[in-house]
Amino acid sequence: MYKKRKTDFIINSIDNENKVAAYADGELRNLANFYLERLLYLEGGTLNFLVKAAEK
């Protein structure tokens, strides 16, 4: 039977931290996109044009 080692615990901890960090990063991006969309809508497309130009 496989016995868990201390290194396995450390690797799992790092893996879990990475998953949490990735989730938080995704949530922040969603929030930023949400506010950016509202801003573009309010600006009447002026910023929309700039963003499209920057993406090219």
C-alpha cells in the first residue's frame, strides 16, 4: 500500500493554492470585464473604438 509522504502533502498544498489563485484571478477578470463593459456602454462607443484599435 502506498504511504503518503510529506512531499506529497506539500505538492498538494501548492496545487490547491494555484487553483485558488487561478479562480481568484478569473473572478477579478470577470469583475473587470463587467465594469469595462458598463464603462464602454456609458461612453457611447468612444472607448470601444480605442479598445478595438488596441487589440489589432
